[in-house]
Amino acid sequence: MWWRYRGEDLSHVKRASWGEIGWAFLIAIPALALPFVIRAAVIEGVATATEVSTIGIVYSVLAGLLIYRQFHWRRLYPMLVETAALSGAILLIIGAATGMAWALTQSGFSNSLAEATICGALGSPERKTTKPRQRRGFAANFVERKLLDRRAERLRARRR
């Protein structure tokens, strides 16, 4: 904050008294307690990490309704709609990723990737020696193998 307002004249700003600071701290205690409630729930084994998020939401709603009185019921519906839309988007991403993972597995890409990784790190699995050319690493061997496979497929297609 100092860096941002270093050139401003703050002589008209009154410093808060110790009483005002104490009162602000007293009002902030319920909000400051939330991280400690969450940590205690996890450490004591009362809740898992997922369940703790629900505890945090319920605690925040109750604190907003009962203590701070800044939470209005008419704001609840738009919050739930936004939460449902965000959850739907996340589930769509997870579903698409699962489908893509299945497709890659069925295509044999994972086997090619594992083979390229082994050949890049250890050399050819057929031969027990590692040539200097095969020590280039995963990316170079993988690209080279894919290019050679593509070229071999083109040659096979020409022969037919």
C-alpha cells in the first residue's frame, strides 16, 4: 500500500484509535476463525478435504446471516445457479477428458508412447545395447519413430 500511495498527501487522514482497532478485530473474529475451524476438522478426522469445503460454505452462510447480517436470501438463488453452471462446465471438461483418454487407449497411443519412452531412455528393447543415436531422449525418438511409421505406411500403400 505504501508504494501505491507514496506520493499522496495523507495529512488529512486520521489514524485509528486503539479502541477502533480492537472493535474491528472483535467484529472480524468470526471470519478469522474459519481457517482454524477447517484445519481442526481435518486434523481431528471429523471431515475429509471435500467435506471441509461444505463446512466452510455452511459456516460462511451462517456467519453472514446471523452475525454480520450481510447475506440476503434473494441472493441465494443466483449464487446456486452460477454454482450449477460452473459445476456443469467442470463435469463437461471431465467427461471430454475421459472420452479422449479412452480413445487414446483404444488407438494404442499409450503403447507407442511407452515404447518410445523406453527406447529413448534405455535404447532398443530388442537389443541390449544403447547406441548414441538412441540416447537423444524421448521427444526426438518419438517424433522420429512416428515419421518413420508414416513413411512406411505410405510405401506400403504404394505397393498395393
